[in-house]
Amino acid sequence: MTVQKAAVWSGPAFLVLYLVAFMGIAEFVPPPSPALSAHEVATLFDENRFAIRVGMVLSLVFSTLLFPFFAVISAHIARIEREARIERGLPILALIQFGGATLLVVYFQLCSMLWIVATFREELSEESVQMLFDFGWLTFVMVFPAYVFQLGCVAIASFLDRSKDPVWPRWAGYLNLWIALSGAGGGLAVFFKTGPFAWNGAVGFFLPVTAFVAWLFVMAHLMLRHAARSEADERSLVKAV
């Protein structure tokens, strides 16, 4: 298996392992309601202290698997920019995409750290636990602007690619734009404690998370397919020589 394929597979690996830690161990899916009182939040963390610690530590580790996945995306964008000759020198779109990807990973890790801190001291006041709880969940669903920029760069790159064998067909560019917009729903979570726009609601959580999962698998499939075709073409050239 090539380094490129291994890096692409790290995306689906992240998703599976992260869900095991986040949903299976910490039991954070479905998300706890933002309408919980300070006492209810403190009780939740007190009763599940060890499971939340283990789940969030593993989430810290598994979220780093996104780095190689996004690195492959940036490498493809840089190649497209070079071939399209839209910029001399730096591959601007590729750099913006990887910058947004870095922020996304940082936010994943920041949320895990906030919930870890909420479990660290048993004598922590209920109000402090609630504050860390709110901080973590609002960060998890609301930090969408860099994500929009990131997927927007992928969409632009797909529209610029005029090669005979594009890694992302034109429809994938429109898919990236739709996924980017679907993630913006979480930005409304600060205004609602119940209903579809809250951090545990359909628009605030389930729609953007489902869209991100679908996006990750579609992108992985397209990049693996492109890598396989490239390897086949290289073998054909070697045989021809």
C-alpha cells in the first residue's frame, strides 16, 4: 500500500475509532441536552467520570488521524493549482484548506480537553462543571467558519481541474459546497436550549454530523479510486517500455 493510500484510509479510520470513543465509551451520542441544570450536568459527569475520561483521551489520539487525510487533499489541490496555473509560487487554496483542517483538528481536541477537565476534580463546583460542559459542546457545533473555507477550497479546486482524470468530478465540488453550508446550522446553537437548532437537535447536531460522515467517505472513495487508476496507468507505461 502506498503512503498516499494509507493517508487516505486514515480518514475512515479516524471516523470509526472516534465514534467508538465518543459514542461507545463516553456515551456522548445523542448529546446531553443543553437544558440540563447545573446539578444534572454535574451528576452526569460524576456518574460517568471514568468512561468520559477514557473516551475523551482516546478521542484526542484518534482525531490526529485527520492530519494525513487532509494532507492528501491539500496535495491534490496544490497539483490542480499548479496545472491550472492560477497562481505563480504558493498554492494558496491548498494552504487555506490545510489551515482550516488544522483548526478543525484543534477544535476536536479542545472539546475533548474541556470535558476531561470537567472530570478531573471531584470537588469542582456544579457551576464550573456546567460551564466546561457548555464550552465544550458549543465549540463542537459552532466553529464552522474555517470548515466552510476548507470545503470551499476543495470545491473551487474541483471546478478548476481540467485534467482527463480529475480526482474530484464536478459533482463532488457541488457536494462540498452543500456539506459546507449544512455545517453552518450549528452556529445557531447559542440561541437555543431546546428544539432542532440546539446542540443536540436535528439542525444543530445530527444534520452536520451526518453530512460530515457522508463527505468523509465520499472523499476517501474518490481519492482511493484516483490513486488506483494512477497506479494502473504507471504499470501500463512500465509494460509498454
